[in-house]
Amino acid sequence: MHGDEWEGTDGALRVIEHLATATDPATLALLDRTRIYFNVTANPDGRNAGTRANAAGFDLNRDFATASQPETRAMRGIALATQPLVMLDEHGYTGDTLIEPATAPHGQNYEYDLYIKHAYANALGMEAAVKALGHAETESVTIPFRDLPPGDWDDWPPIFTPMNVMYHGAVGHTVEIPLRVNRAAYTGLPESELRRRSAINTDVAAATIGAAITYTDTHRDALIADQIELFRRGAAGEAQRFIPDGYVPGFGPEDRYSTTFARAWVIPAGPGQRSDVAAARLVDMLVDNDIRVTRAHRGFTLGGRAYPAGSYVVDMHQPKRGLAAALLEAGGDVSQRVPQMYDISGWSLGLLWGATVDQVASGPVRVPGSPVVAAAPTGRVDAAPGQDLAIAVRDGKDVQAVNDLLGRGLPLRRAADGSIIAPADTRAAVLEVADRYGVRFTAAPAGTSGTPCARRSSRARSPPTS
């Protein structure tokens, strides 16, 4: 995922070459009964440029809660299409080899009992394979769950690749190969030392991949059964399991994170929705993540609130309820339980994107509607020809639409209430951008004045989130 952490690709290619050319009965039997998928270069632009980020400047391994980048969406597509049992994300460089599972805080929406028993055992197998390489630099292996204090290397947010695929049924691991060869080391070390380090790193990457394949093949029945159990619990709406101390060596109260899932979430239509375009984007994000959403055919009541036809409902009795909760809820407050966090600890797509999202705690969910493949179009112009047009700027797409019009040299003005006014004679351009960005223009009140507008960042209008 990081373009200047190279040897994960090299280790993968070594394993591919071995599998493709092997003639021994054990390997042939493995390939006869097993599908092994390689995303050989998850960040090709970054690899080519020698940069951590992709060509657009995004850290792809922080993008999985929003999937803003094509590489992230491609990786998500691989997970959905292949539904892996075990997944490795090869990174570097941490000084010694690091192999997850991670420290607390653990994502509260996981079925963590199904994950940790396989993740810890698989990590031990990968550790043994790395140590068996015989290099002095591979004698030390860090398993954060075992070796680091809470907060040093957590799996709390769904922004990381392995943490996201865990919600899709995989036992996910970040692997960090040990010896730095990028950035200052790349320009400051002799070529011979860089080659030596890179060879060891490639050995480590290949060893972890090979050991993970062995674990998956050896425990295939249990892994498949536990993946099914993960989805079954969600569909049945069952409570998470209590995990006792010692469930795996070292598991204790500091590792116990859980939640009570909502019965449903509602993304309202109509006057109760702050931003139709943000709501539609949120619905599409859920559907793209294989989360089941229903659009109501007629009005209904849930959680004591009435909603109009066209509202969206996420019934949490579904296989991937954990990811639905992770994306929609405000999350838990862990500030009293851990002294620090490895990275981003607060997110919520409803809050971040500005869509109104209501939680339904309990009760039956009987909403007449249809499964959503894509959110209903939101772009429209609700004004008669000859009227000035107004757009309320509540979402990044609203900003993009305004910037598009300004980029065409059109004379827009800002009203006292913050809305943007377009003259009646710009209607043709307004119709085009309303459709392009999915935004709504209404009739501006007669006589509305305002100050001339200039272009601004599309990031400026998202409401704050903790």
C-alpha cells in the first residue's frame, strides 16, 4: 500500500515463481485445492515514484473508511470478489519484523473471538518462519498483541487494509519487514548495503507469505467454519461473545472491547435530511462495501420516529453488520482505557460527510421497500425558467458544483444566509452541474442580493467530527 516499501512485492513474486514452477506432489496438491491471490503492487504509482503515497498524494492505508482512491477501491473489490480466509498486507520498515495481531484498543465491532484465535496462531507460525531464515537481523520478531503496550499498534479504526478486510471475513495481518532501504537510507547508504538489506527483507516477506499459506491450508476447515459463523451471527442479530482471560495467551481485560449493535440505522429522505447528496454518497458507500440497504416504498415508523418514502434503512440483522456499525456510528470513547493511539481514532461517515443518520436501538424492522443497488439520483433544479437559482452549500459536492460554475466565469454571489445565487441566464450551466454533482438548486427569493463569489476548497464545508 505504501509505494516506497518495496520488498513485499519482491517476496510475493518469489512465492508466485515457486508456486508456478513447482513439481513436487505437496505443492501441486496445495494448488489443486486452494486459491491463492496476489495483489502484487497495490500502489503502482507510488512504487514507481518511490513515494509512500499514490500519485494523488493519498496514504492508501488510511483510506479504507472513505475509499476515496481508485487503488483503495480496487483492493476492496479484491476482498469482496475473493472473500479470503487470511490476508497479509506487507509493509516496512520497523527495525525488526512486526507481525499482527495488534494491541488494544481492538475495534469494538469485531467478532474478536473468531479473529484472535487464528491471528495469534498464524503470527506465531510466521514468526517461526522468519527466525528460521538464520539472519542475525531476523532473530527478533514483534507481535504487537504479545509484545507492545495498549495503544502502541492498535486495530481500532477501519481505515487500514487488514482491519477493513476483517469485517469481510478475513483474518487480516499487517506485516512489517525489518530493514530500512527507503528515503534517507536509499540516498545515504552504499549500494552493497542496500542490496544486502533488501535481500533480507525479501526473505522475510516470502517467509511470512509462505507460512500464512501453510496455516491457511492446515486449518482450512476451521477458518471456513469461523468465517461462516461471523456472517451467521450478524444475520441472526446475535450478541457478541464474551472472551475470557487467557482465551489466547496474554488475552486480558485490556483486550476486551465490545458493543451492543443498533437494531437498525435510518438515513432519512425529505426535510429531515441535512444533505441529500451526502446521504446518497453514504448509501452508495455502504452498498459498495457489501452492506445491505433498503429504500422504503412508503412512509414508515421506526424507533418512535416517522420517516417518508424514499428513506434508506440499514437493518443490522445482516452478515456485515460490524462494518456497517463501524462506518455509521459515532464510536466509543476509549480515552480512559489507553494512553495513546497509533493513528486516527475518531471517524463517522454520517458526521464527517454531513448526512443525517438516525440510530434505532431496538424493536422490529418491517419496512416495505427494495434492496438498493445505487442511491436514487439527487441532482435537480427546482425552479422555473427565468428565476435566479440558489444552492445551499452543505456538502463537498455543493462546493464542487459552485467551483465548476465559477470556473466557467459565471457571476455567482453569496447571500447573507450563505447560499450561492446563480443568475437566471446561467440555467443551462446549472442544469449540467446539478446532474454532474448530484446537487439541488432551488429558486432564489426574489430580490436576493449578495457579494461576488470566488472559488474555494471542497473540504471547507464538512461539519466537524470528534
